[in-house]
Amino acid sequence: MMNTLKDRRSIRRYTDRPVEHELLTRLLTEAERTQTMGNLQLYSVVLTTDAAEKAQLAPCHFNQPMVTQAPAVLTFCADFHRVTRWCRERQADPGYDNFLSFLNAATDALLYCQTFCTLAEEAGLGLCYLGTTLYTPLEIIRILQLPKLVMPVATITLGWPAENPPQTDRLPLTAILHEGTYHSPSAADIDRDYAAKEALPENQEFLRINQKATLAQIFTDLRYTRRDNEAMSAGLLHALREQGFLDATAGA
């Protein structure tokens, strides 16, 4: 059983054992102790366990098999809807329909998500963080019936592990730590910090299969292309506007 952050790995295959509701609610409750802006807890979680509902969500996450196979899918949302309702019910004038409020709520939601993930893995559960949530936000909003001022920002699949995959590589601390001020990496720094990643046999195989000269080209030309990033950025801005986080005067 994996029980430390140092040991963690993404789990994409799960047993048929359900995640007990009592365990899930305990972990979600414990995670509420995470830090939050102004003690407002600007997040909500939509839990999906029904097979048909998971099937609806699957295309939003590129039909990755674990979305339908996992016992539970949790969508973490930046949520200023609840606080806005609270303010209006208490004779207060909310001003949270703006981009700064989205960033504050998104930060709250991601912090809560990470705390929950750590607790879940300590309890022996396996999970996989889906980076696809912001790719198709409007469809997720429709499926989950999210009201104004609620925006999906993260999704995890959750269950009891049916695999023990190897850990993925990480950059050395020298790549991310800047003492005093930020220091833009030199060519020598890049060589030092990316050498181990670029030398991995699986990454060398990616180069061979895709006929690319460098690992960076795998990301720029195939995985996260300029065209896709620009198109999905436009979709994200549209979703933020639809959900009320960008007013008419905000930049496109």
C-alpha cells in the first residue's frame, strides 16, 4: 500500500470494489482543513458514481478508459455561486463576477483537490488527475448542470488500485528552486536539468516512433500544440464568460 507522498504514482486501473461512502465523506471532510482564501471555501465537488453519468463525462476527458472504469469520478469546481447566494441572503452586495474571483476560487479548489488526493492515497486509494477538465469546460458544465459562478477546474478518477505502475520521472530540484530572485536557466542549466528525462528509454522510443529529433518536439508538435492551446484557450475564455466570471469589459 502506498502511504507517503514520496511513493505516489498515478493509478489508471481499479478493482471492482466500490469506494465506501463513509470513507469518501470522511476524506472530503478532513480535506476541508486545507488553506482557503478568507475562510470562504470557494470550491464544490461533484461526485459521479453512476455508470451512465460517467459515460456522459468520458468524451470530455478524451474517452480515457479510467473515467468509466473507476468507481468514482470527482470534479472539483471553483465556486463563487454559493458565497454570492449567501451574501444576497444576508443583505450584502457581492462583487465576485470577475476574473480575480475566478482565480481565487480556482486556487481554493485546486488546494482542496490536492489535500483530498493526499489523504485518499494515504488511505490506500488510487487516483489519476485528469488534465483535460479545462479542455472542454462547457460540456462538463452542461452535464453537471453547474450554475453561474461555478467553473470546473480539476477532475480525478478514484478507486482501489488494480495496478502498481512505475513512478514517472521528475526534474531535479535545481530546475525549480530559485533563491532570492528568479534566474532564467542557461543552456548549460537546461542540459543539466533535462538530461535524465531525455535519456529515459521510453522517451528515446517516443523519438524513434514519432521521428522527432528532440523530446521537446514531442510536446510542441504532438501533445500540446500551439493550435490546440490557442483553440482551447478561446473555449476556456468563452466558458468563463458564460459562467459569469468575465464581464463585458474584460479582455478577449
